[in-house]
Amino acid sequence: MEIVVCVKPVPDAETRLRTSTDGTTLDIEAVKFVLAGYDESAVEQALLLKEASPGSKVHVVSAGPPPRTEEVLRASLALGCDQATWVETAPGVAPDPVSTARALARVVSAVPHDLVLCGKQAGDDEAGVVGAALGELLALPDFSAVLDLRWDPATSRLRFQRGTESGVEKWEASLPCVVSLQQAWNDPRTAKLPAILKSRKLPIAKVPLETSGSPVGTSRSTKFELPPPRTGAKIIEFKTPEEAAQKLVRILKEEAKVFP
Amino acid sequence: MTGATLVVGELHDGALSEATKEAVGVAQTVSAREGVIGFLAGSSSRAMASGFGRYGVGRCVVVEDARLDGAVAAVVAHMVAQAADSVGAELIVVGGTTFGRNVVARLGVRWNAAVATGVTGLARSGTMLDVRRPVFGGRATETRQLEGNHAAVAIRPHAFSVAEESPVDVALTVLAADGVPAAYWSPKRLGVEAAPRGSGPTLTDASIVVSGGRGVRAAENFHLVEELAASLGAAVGASRAVTDAGWRPVGYQVGQTGKAVSPQLYIAVGISGAIQHLVGMVSSRVIVAINSDASAPIFKVADYGVVGDLFQVVPALTAEIRRARGQ
């Protein structure tokens, strides 16, 4: 099976967010970038499928600026991906999710792809758009919020579950298709040191960001606001647990107005 | 952008879903009332179109085709784009469900729309649309400008009020499910199991979440958290300590490596408040923390705190809530 997995570097969750003085951008200088959480699940899923179907190959693709994009591609190679392609964007150029999908689709359509895997969304912009947009660009069906994916060689079908608002849906689909994974259900592996060292020397194919129109697409960020810092909890004084409960229920009803 | 707004409807228990009613509500704030048009696909779409009429939407495009029941979002997006062109829509609004986000993403390509998901604010700005949406797990809010002639947005659950009831008759436009690529029809949905509490979108879509942490001490004590959640009709979550220890499955986990939630009310029981957990729940509207350690970081982000023994406070709270709700 030829598997393509699309990944994105995102700021580590412990990053302190600050806005630029004019509020038009987030100041994420000197931030550590990591593989997006949902994308870790996608890489893990790709490697599990590869291990279950001998002769399979995993090609990891990412679109973004240096150096963070190269770093997550190398991290994916260290985990066991076979090949990597980097669509290099200029620092400070932030393509919208549909433009990112277009850049990825150009790469994917030019290589063998039975299965295209993505994370459901990334923890920074949280758009969750790339997987389905990739599907439309490649004229393939896509499935998001997938929890548990198995390949059935007897019927040549993928069987999987999706966690949606209706509950857990069971699906069956033939290849090729696009699958966006729910996070962390498969306990992603970590890379071993020798593999990390080896990945530093592996080749990464680099392609420029080609665009027919605007490099960022038709939607763009114009402002970022941070919530006012929380000032700390109002601590409820009580002598008995019952008193604490009564006071809390009264607060939820009358002050916070969130009592159901 | 001054044209019509198309609202893509989803059904739940034989009526328009709450997410759809919220989408109608927000559509009516950015378009004149007569400019809001409904869309429904599936075997019961013609019969269900009156559901839009109940909320003042006097026109609806329907694709009455049983093949659309349980079809992938790709099929529906295809029909939505056709419907939008047939009525001259410039904006498409969809409820903030998995399906809604997928449809919007597809429309970004198929309908050349500027797209935004997780939208909590929507306003016209000259000829463009400005949307507001939480990013970084709610740690920042982005304003995004949607340019061009077409925009498609998926709103965030619970972010907007549902439309007000003001019944009107509905004029129908009927479309046939033509021109859909064959590959989009072949996947099969084999079945649906109702979500177990604490897993799947029940957790991410719930308006109240009650989560337990290390302070619960053992799997056999977790029922205290679940009973509190049940008294409120809330979803159950857990910190990483709980899922790592195997007290509850990983699907319960709220946090950086679990699910991000932003309910109206979040109650943290025996959770110290590691950054790992906080990034998954800090955008909740009201946060209550119950913890025996007054110096726990959770009290810095909580709105209300109870410093006390959860084994005493939680049962008392559950009983008080049941009493208050007449259970």
C-alpha cells in the first residue's frame, strides 16, 4: 500500500502566546515547534498499516517555512516514514487551509497514493479543513474523526470507526481515499535515538510553493486577541460539605447562570 | 457580499438539529430575513423543509434522494454548491458538527469559497466578512477576513443563540442529485452506535463537562465523578493521570494530547491543573475546581474553587444538584 501522510509543525502547547504590539499577528518567535498532536496519530496509523501490509511505503509531506517544517519531516522519518517531501513557504507567509491543501494536493497527485492520512486538525489554527479539501482536490472521498482503522486484505476494504455527533459510526471504504484521524487513540510511538541520528542525514525532496493566485488564498488573519488573564478562583468558604454544595449551586444558578 | 445566505440543514431525531437552528440564527443577523435560504438533502428533506419555515426561513432547496441518507459529506457538499449557485447565494453557513466542517472544507475547493470553521462571531465589514474564532485551544481569538465572492463558514457549537420561532410558509426548490463523482457514492456507513458517555463528540459538544483527576485515587472511585456528571446531564472527562493509569479509557482525556473542550461549565474534580490539562479546557466559560490542595494551579484558572476533600464535597454536591433539579 502506498500511504501518504500529511503533517504540520505547531507550537508546543507550553508556548506562551503573545500578540504583536499592533495585534495583527501572534508573536511566536523562539517557540519550539512539534508535530501536531493529531498528526502524530496519522503517522502512527501509517506505520501500523505499513507493518501490517509488507511492501507498503509511507511518504510524509508537509507545507511550511524553514526550519520547523524540515524538523517535523525529519521527526517523521525518525519514526519510520520512508520518504519526505517539503513544500517550502517563505517565513511569514501563512497560506490559508485551502491553499495549504492545494499545495499538498500538487505533491500527492504526482506520487502513488492509495491512502492519504492527515490529522483531524492542528492545535494552532484548529481549522480542520485540509483533509476534506484534499479529498475534493484529488476527487476522493474523505473521512474525518477516524478512531480505528484496519485494512482487510481479503475484501480490499478499509474498515474504520468515526467519532461523530451521532455516536460511533462504522464505515467501510475502498481505496484510494483520504482519512483524517482523531487524536491519540493509537498511542503514538516515540523515535529511538539511532533513528533520530540517522534521520538527520536522510534526503528530503523540496518543492516550491506554486500558486496561480494569492499565495495565502482568500482568507487571512487580521487580528489576534488574548483573553484577559484569569484572576484566580473565588474560593467558597464552608464549614460542612453540604454548605459548600449549597453555596456552589446558588452561585451556578444566580451568579454564573450556568445551572442546567 | 450582499447576496443570499444558504443554511445547510442537518436533522436530529426527525427535526432540524440545534446546530442548524444556531446557523439560521446567525444567518439572520448577517442577511436580510428574506435573504436566508435553507438546504436539506435526504429522503425526508421535502417533509422536513417546514422545519426551516418555523424559524422564519421562507425558502428551501431540497434534494430528496434516499441515497443521500448516510452519504459522505463530499456528496452533500457537491449538492450544496449547486444549490448555492441556483439561488445566487454568496454565503453558506453550516452548524459546527463534524459533517458541517467537512462540507465547508469541500466548498473551499468546489465553490471557491473563503472558508472558516469554529466561528464564534460573524459580521460584515464593507464588502467582506469578518469572522472571529478561537485558536490555540481557546488561548487566543483570531479575527479572519474572508475575501472574494463566496464564503462558507461552520459555526462553533453553542456559540450562537438558536433562531427565534416565527413561522412562515416555505417555498421549495427541488434539485436532483446529479453530477456527483462516482467515487463519492461508494463508501458505506455500516452502522452507528450511540456514543458512550465521556467519549467522542459527546465530550467535545457537551455544554457541561465534569472531569476527574489523580485526586480520585482509584478507578473504583471514579463513579463519584460520573454521578456528579449525571446529576447535571454533563459529559465525563478525565485528566491524563486517569487515562494513563487506566482508570478510564483514553477517549475520556481532556488536554493537549486528548480532547479540547469549551463548555459553558467545566467542573474539575481532583485535578491539579498541569498545563497539559489546562490547554484543553481553559476556554470553558465558567470553571469550577474542587481540590484539597489550595495551592493547586487549577485554582488560578478556575472561576470558583472549593478547597476540600472531594470524597466529601462531591457526593454532597451531587445530592444538592439532584435536589435543586427535582431528581
